Amino acid sequence: MSLDTIIKNGSIVDGTGNPAVQSDLGIQDGKIAKIGDLSDVDASKVIDATDQVVTPGFVDLHTCLLYTSDAAD
């Protein structure tokens, strides 16, 4: 298996209220393809997310950034 991007070693928060899970996240064609141990999987791009929180799909940065920008004016 080969993926476009792997985000490895991140604390994945899925937005369900469950605790964060330390894991890897694989992306293929712009969609999450696999979550789990991806140490044996190749990818065009690998991002080390050690000590970082990965929040796939539920944080809309455009809205948050626009709101923050508007509030500053």
C-alpha cells in the first residue's frame, strides 16, 4: 500500500468526545484512507506530528480564522 501523505505520531482527536489516540493517519486522494500503525506504509509526503494534535475533519480553520480576523477589527 502506498499513500499520498502520512501524518505520523500525532494525538488524533476525532471530535466524538473520546480521548485522543496516539497514532498515524494516512491520506489518499484527499481523503482519510487509514488510521493506525503505518510504519510499514510508503507515502509521497510524511509529516511528523509528534507532540501535536491532529484533528481530521471537524475543525474548520476557515471559519475560525475568519471569526478571529473579524473580531480583531
